[in-house]
Amino acid sequence: MIRENVRSTPSGWPVLFVLLAGILLTIWVFVSAARAGELLLVLAAVLALAVLIVLLAGLFVVNPNEARVLQLFGAYSGTAREAGLRWANPFYTKRHISLRVRNFESGKLKVNDADGNPIEIASVVVWRVVDTAEACFEVDDYEHYVKVQTEAAVRSLATRYPYDAHDEQTVSLRGAAGSVSGDLKHEVQERLAKAGVEVIEARLSHLAYAPEIASAMLRRQQAGAVIAARAKIVEGAVSMVEMALEKLDHSTQVHLDDERKAAMVSNLLVVLCADREAQPVVNTGTLYQ
């Protein structure tokens, strides 16, 4: 693999002043030689002027957070990163590479999650070029490469997680955004490392069921939420009943046999687990009537 080689280039301002002075001097010599009829001096002045103009083509500008990849007849010669007016061999080709932080937002992709449900998913990736040589020579078009590999990583991620989960142990796309974003960043970085690209951040920007199953999945989510809520209610009710029975066992005022305890447990569970307020019944007889 071709690695970046930072090349130090001289400032272009001294070179510019020297070349301009040389051009003016050459023009003056040319005019003077032409008036004096000295043909050899005229030819020398023309040749010197051509050389100075060629050397002037070696000037180039490097903007902040940008770089220039230098090549000499196809061979990689280095990368100029120092901002300002610079000068290098005029026969170098100087390819511009931006080092700024950039965003890429993928389109809405339709894939199946870990449960086989069709979903729509999209992501935002914040990235920048850190190795200009790899970005230029290891891949054909690094910007297109970022796009294609990001979408492939998002598709791969979606197939490993379910869209939603009702238990805390299962990692889902909707319920564990931080973990999913970290996994997405790691996978995208692995795919883009060979292109000299660093992934700063990756996260999901859109997540929804596909339109053809959205209504059915909404009812399924609602049913799952009701079941999960009922499970919590029953768990809490059972613990409250156990606490009540334990306190009654330690009490010296009230003594209940097994049948009365079973009736009390039944009544408490009905009151605690009902989805509406229980209607009180006043017992005017004894405990057993």
C-alpha cells in the first residue's frame, strides 16, 4: 500500500519575486540585444524567458485544511500540506485533496432486520481524509467509495439486530442507539481504512418499519407493550401479597386459616392487577359469612 509522505515545499513568494525580476531582466536584455543586432544574445534571452515562464508554472496555492498530492510523470513524490503560496517542480502534477470534515447521509435503505421484518434505515457518517496517498491511489474514487461502503455497512448492521425488543438484555436498533451507533462506526471504519479515511462519527438518521407492515407492526408493538406492562404489574402485585401475608403471620391480632389466606390472596390480586378500580363490598357479617 502507498503511504503518505509529507513533502516540504519552499514558500512561493521569494520564488515569485525572483522569477518576475528575472523575466523583466530578460525582456530588457532581449530588447537591448535586438537593437544592437546581436542574434546570439537575442536567442539566449528568448530561451531564458521560456525557462522562467516554465518555472513560474511551479507556483501553486494550498488552502487551510487542504493538501496537494505531487506526482512526477505518474510517480508519487509526496504531499504538500503547508498552507499558503508554495513552489515545487513545474513538471509535478498537483492534485487537490480536501482534508476538511465532511458529512455523508445515506438514502433510505429497505432491508430485513434480524427477525426478518422489512424496515427502512438511513445513516449519517462524519468523515475526513487522513492519508492523501491512500485516498488517491488505493481506491478509484474515494468519495464514491465512502458512499458505497457506508450503505453496505448499514445493510449489514440492520441484519444483525432486531428493530425492537421488550427485554433489557436484547440489543435492538430502536432501543440501544448508543451501542448500535458504536457498532456502525466500527464497521464503517474497517471498510474505509484502506482509503485513508477516518470516521469521526456514525449514527442512524432514520429508522422505521416498511410501509407495507407498519400498521401490523404498530399493533404488535402495542400488544407487546401491554404484555410487558402486565408482567410488571403481576410481579409487583405478587410481591405485595407476599409482604402482606408475612406481616399477618407475625401479627398477634388476626389469625387466618389457609382457606381465608387463599381468599385474601385472590382478592388482593384482583384489586392490584385489574385495569380499572375495584368496587368495594362491605361485609356486615362475620369473616366466614
